[in-house]
Amino acid sequence: MTPPLRTLPRLLLPLLAAGLSLVPGAASAAAPGPAAPGATGVDVNAAQAGRALPARTYGVVSVTGLNFGTPNPDLARQLSWAAARPSALQLSVNVALVVGGAYWGKGGPRRCAAGASSPASTACAYDYGWTGAQAAVAWTRAAGLPRTREVQWWIDVESASSWVDESPALNRAAVQGVRDALRHSGAASSVGIYTLGSEWSTIVGAAPDLATLPVWANGGAGSSLAKARAVCSRTSPTGGPIVQGQSGGRDGSTALDVDAVCPVAVAAPGRLSRAGALALHGTVLPGTRVTLTVAQHGRRTRAYATTASALGTWRVTARGLSPRLAATVTIAHGRRVVAAAAG
């Protein structure tokens, strides 16, 4: 059972009292699946308030406004636009940490002594992120996203936001608080990280527990689809699997970023076991249906399917193969790899 949201900051009450602007079809139609590998989309935020938005396969909507403490003023319209795309909408939250800011000392699961004479602590920073994430979830629900709808959320971590420069530990705790609150909110099918290159390590430092999260990575300025796709093969800034790329710039007449879902990645397979089994694994956007075939010369081709986990990982074990023959694995929206016969 998903725990209920805790008491929300007072700044949320006017928005919640405004009522719902229902996402079209949200209550009557099944939610679409995640965008397929190779699909292209755009991400929108407060800067696009009131502007025409393009038709793309999917959209990513920033829930927050110009900072962590305010909602996107165009959230309801942008959610409606993203919900009308062929593939599942995605959400992002622009995270920051300001000691004494809007969410400082406003509650949370940790013991935080947030008095004026108390030093900043990781407990207070964690609660700051937790409470801010609760606010973001409440804003999406007030804007019409149903409580039963779980979608991909991205935690936006970049230097343009406010951070405690001298303490990556505090920044890291705030991001962990956001992650945990989103996971417990019932609003997230998966939680990942959006970040730009080396900024991640500068802001949060070493973060092994965050390194398991899927990554939406920036490939550079220019609104280039090629750049957005190229980032899929780069080294991850966090250590987690890059499953989506972005390139900033302009798309037509509206200032937009271009996004691309990465192909299905597969680790180089080892040899078949002597029992004729072949273990395969890789990464892709969470929730993606991965299909593949395994072929051996002169034998029946076998088909397999699985769904990527919330961390963007997938695994398949092919059985009943001949250990004396090499096997060719062909992955839909991915690549072909060859596994050697058992030694």
C-alpha cells in the first residue's frame, strides 16, 4: 500500500482549492506505454507558458517553475498536451537546495532541528527534498493528473539551480529525499536523474545509491536530434544507464529541447552454458517491452520478451539451446550480438 502524502506546505492550498483541470481521456482510456527506442520528443517548462507546442511522439513536462519552490504556471495546459501524445508523458522536477528556503524545516521523515541557531544537517536537507517532491506531486494532481496514473519522473540536477557549494553531502541528501518521496507517492512508475556532464559530481559528489537510477543526459546545445541520440553511447555522468538523450536549442519557432529515447542496450554476451542456456541483460527506458530472438544454425529460432524494470534494466535467459553452436541474438530496436558456443 502506498503511504499517503504528508501535510503539504501552506503555499499549496490555493492551487489545490482551484479544482481539477482533467487531463483529456485520463479517466476513460488506458495510459499509453513508454516511448519506443528511437522515438523523439520535446521537453517543456515555464518558459513555454502560453506558447504553441509541437506534435511529437512524447513530451516531458517540468512540474516546477523557475525554482524548486514554485509550480510551472502553465502546468495544466502542458500536461494536457503531453497526455495527448501517442506515448506516455514524462515529468521532471527542477531540484535545488536553499538552507532556510521554502521547504526547510517544514516536516519530513527525518529528525531535523531547523532552528535559527542549528547548523544545516543532512536530515534537514533530506526533508527539504522530500517536502518539495510532495509539493510537486500535489501540483500535478491539482492540474489534472489522476492519482492512479504512474509516470516516469526525472530529478533535474544542474548548476543553474541553487545548491550548497561547499557541501555535496547536503545536496546529495536533498536529491535522495526527492527520490524517496516520489517513489512513495504513488505517482512515479520510475525515478531517474537528468543532469549535464560533470555537473553531477560537482553538485552531489560520490553517490552510489543514486548511481543505480536511469539517466536522461544532455548532449549539448543546438537542438540537434543527432546530438540527442549520440549521448546514448557516452559514459554516464552518474554511473546509471543513459536511457534518454537531450539536445538544447530551438525547434521551429518555439524555444524547445529535443529528446530521443536511446536504443535497447545489451551487454556483450558470454558463452553458452554446457546446459544450453544463455543469460542476456541490458538497459532501456523503464517500462519498455524488450523483444529479441535467438538463432542457431539449423535450429528453430526462439523468441523472448520482457519488460524493463523501474531502474531501466532488463534480463532474459534463453534455454534449450545447443551448447555446441554459437547463437545470434537479434534485439528489436537494438543491435545484433553473437554468443560463442560453450567451451
